[in-house]
Amino acid sequence: MGDRVFVSHHVPCGQCRYCIKGHETACETLHTSNYDPGGFSEYVRVPKINVEKGTYLLPPQLSFEEATFIEPLGCTVRAQRLAGVGEEDTVLIIGGGVSGLLHLQLSKLRGATTVMVADLRDYRLEAAKRFGADFALRGGEGLPERVREILGRGADHVILCAGSRQAAEQAFKCVDRGGTILLFAVPPPDSSLSFVPAERWREEVKLMTSYGAAPGDLEEALDLLRRGRIRVKEMITHRVGLGEIALGFKLVAEAGESLKVVVEPQR
């Protein structure tokens, strides 16, 4: 009683073929386990399986606000592990919101030598510089040329953190031969991407997705936050109460001068 905890909203069963193969976030149990009635509530009911398989004790040095980054950072940890981001790699992150800034910092921790962040908004480009980007690039049609000016080639890893078709298609133009395109964000369901397979089949480019976080990813994220390896406090730009949820969503959707919006249910 009285412990400060983080409870994962989705948990895998740990026994199905997907879990056994390391694809825990493809587990049907993970897709169907959730809070009741939902996260933006004064009180929630946490199913037994979430309590048993997805509850993590918060260390005393980690605030509740910082703990709101456990899940998004866990997703980032999983994505970069699956994509193989590592020593001496070059990384282009398209989209400079919270996910993009987490990918930026984690890429550096994993040993990437050059990390570039592209966005259309000056506010987010400035944020990328503050969080350690080697280059903060204006998104748009000239992005592939700018990447090649800097690297002399495409990037080893292109991580899409912007949910637009145009951004996704730019990713194909920015990746190097033998590189990886990671769709961390995806365009709307009614969108399709246009590329010519014949232009790519000799380049051995890997196109992949990543979804959610498994228990091991969340544990690693919690450890990174506990040790202060990822800067998150500075990402919090707004705090709203439950009665201001609409404002919070508006701030996020407008993607103006905001990054992380934290909901404070006690307000």
C-alpha cells in the first residue's frame, strides 16, 4: 500500500508463438489488455494480468512526471533494438516531436556518430539542437540532397516519427544502400506510398515497423530514466488537468510550441 508504480496498459502473455519468437507486441493478449475505462480518468480498473505482468516500482529519484516517459521511451528502445541502431551508424530522424527527441538521445547512447533531425517547424528544430542533434534540418523536398551533402551518401537508418505520406516517401529518398527505414510513425490508414521496387531491389534496403514495448523494453527504459541517461524534464512544456484534456489534445495536434503535455489528474 502506498507504493509508487507504473502499470503498463498492454501486456503480452509470454507463451504464444509471437512472444516466444521475441515479437511480444504482436501478441493477441497485448492487443486486448487495457485499463478500464481508459487512461484519462480519475480512477481506473487495472486487470489482473496487467498487475501481475506489467507493474513496475518507481525508484524514489524518479518523479511521476518523468515516469510518464517510461512507455514512450520503451517503444523507442524496442524500435532501435529491432532496427539495429549502433556504433558508427548515421541516423536521420524525420519528425522532431517527443518521439523524435527520444530517438535522438537514444541513438547517441547507442553509439551513432551523426544524428540528424528533420522537421518543418523552427520550434522543434531548436529543440533538436538543445537535445544534441548534430544537424537540425528543414524538412521538405530538399531534405535528401541536404542529407547527402552532410554524409556524402544516405543515412544508415531513417526513423520516421511523422505521420504523413510525404514524410514517409522522403524516407525512401534519404536512406543509404544497405540501410534501414523504420516506420515508427505511420501515415493515415487511407494513405498509400509510392515507390518503384525496381529502383530498390539491388540496394538491400530494409523497410520495417515497430509497435509498442515489451516488458524488457520497459525495464530498460525505466533504468535509463533512473540513471538520468535520457533528458526528459525539459520536454515537458504544458501541464493540464482532467478538465482540460481537450486543450491538451489541441496542443499536441497543432504541433506548435509544445512538446510533452502532461495530464495532472489531481488538479
